[in-house]
Amino acid sequence: MHASLPLLGKTALITGVSRRRGIGFAVATKLATLGAHIVIHHHRPHDLDQPWGGDDLEAVRAGIRSHLVEGARFDDIGADLRDLPSVPAVIDTATALTGRLDILVCNHAKSGDDGSILDMTPQRLDAFWEVNTRSTLLLTAEFARRHAPASDAPRRPGDAIAGDKPYAQPRGSVVWMTSGQVHGPMIGEVAYATSKAALAGITPTVAAEMLELGLVLNTVDPGPVNTGYLDADTADRSLDGLDAYLASTPFGRVGTPADPAELIAWLCGPAGGWMVGQVLTSDGGFSLG
């Protein structure tokens, strides 16, 4: 493996890549520069309901293709991950590109239409759960099944997972995305914080199970990253006092999508293979304040 292309020959699926300003796009382009074949999932109708609006998907595709190394392939699939049949379909599409799937980055998330505890309804909670939590777990389950040894014996729920250890290096990598709910209150985002807290909380359990198959799972909290929601023309919140607040933070700025993308790329490469089952905060020191 070429040292500058540690992901050469690997196939990576990144979900929630529909905007060039997004973290998913930064992850996809970074993994492409490291040699990976890239498959992206997108659901543009979600963006159209947000203050920042939808991006040009062809420009998104072109931007990722421009970072591919020679011989690397690219594909994409649009899907609403609330629809249960879409989950295996997305994994099938990603696997079909090269016949294998080595990396899964679950970057997709539902934003907007949240509220305080007084605003919670079964429908609002379910909407965030279905997208942020349930689909992430089901995508991961499909990914893991493709790496499990074939067996003629029927599997019963709760049966121990058996692989063929020892593993010299990971056979696959999965990265989930959480938020800053453990570092302080997320006022007005009860449903979102709940859905992300579930992923952070279950990370050690799922990681331990997947490791039996040689698969490595970690979860990343990217901290505050400006993906458009802190720009004056597309903000989804008041920006009063933002500059003064940022001046008091360690770096004097919020993150850019490239900041968490660097950590995610490292986790997916051979150098990050010994990092397992962790919830990692990559926030430039915001959580220290």
C-alpha cells in the first residue's frame, strides 16, 4: 500500500452527502484523496426544507470526482433512510461498485423542526429517531452482515458473534456521528440530542460485537462546524453576539467541515485501526469552555 494513499483499493460509503458545505462532502473528498473508491448517499429534499436550501447535486458529484485518484470509481444513490427498504438498497449499491465495502461513514442527520421538552410529541421524537438513530444502526447491521462468515445454521437473536480472529488489521471501519449533548445543554434540540445521545451511548456495545468480525466502530462529535447555519444569509438561529463569543474561544472560530473530516479519515485508515469503540470529540476546545 502506498504510504500517501492508505485507502487505495478500499471502497467507502458516506451518507448524507448532498451539499458542498457539509461535513459529508468534506469526508468524501478527503477519503478520495487517500485513494478510496467513493459512494455517496444523499437526500436533497431534506435540504430544501432548511434555511440553507438544496445544493446542485451534479456539482457535488463533480467536486468529489475531481479528488479521486487515477483508477478510483464513484457512484451515488438518493434515498430517504426513513424507508426501511432503502437501507439494504444503499448498502447494495455501495458494494456493487467494486464488489466490496470497507468503510461506512454515517454522516446523515435530520435537522430542524425540533423544540423544547414542552414541544415533544411522539411524531417529533420518532422523526429524529428514524433518521438519526434507527437508520444508522440498520446500515451498520447490513454492513456487518456482509462481513460475517457464511453459516448454514439459522441465527437466533442473541447468539454470540463468532469471527475468525486474530486480525492483523481491521477488516472494515465504521464511523458514527454524535453531537455535544454530553458537554452541556442543547436548548431547543431535545429530539435531536436524544437521537444522537443514543448513538453515543450504544457505541461501546456495538463496537465490541463488531470487533468479533474484525470491524472497527468509533463515533465522532465534530463540535460546532459551520455548514451554512452560521452564515448571515442562511442562518437558522440568531447570530447576535456570535463574533464576541467566538473571540473568547480557543481558536477564535468555529470548525470547518475539513476539521472533523481529518479525524474521520484517520480513523478509517490503517493508522487509526487500534482506536475502537470510542466517542471522540473534535471541537477545537469548545467543550473546555
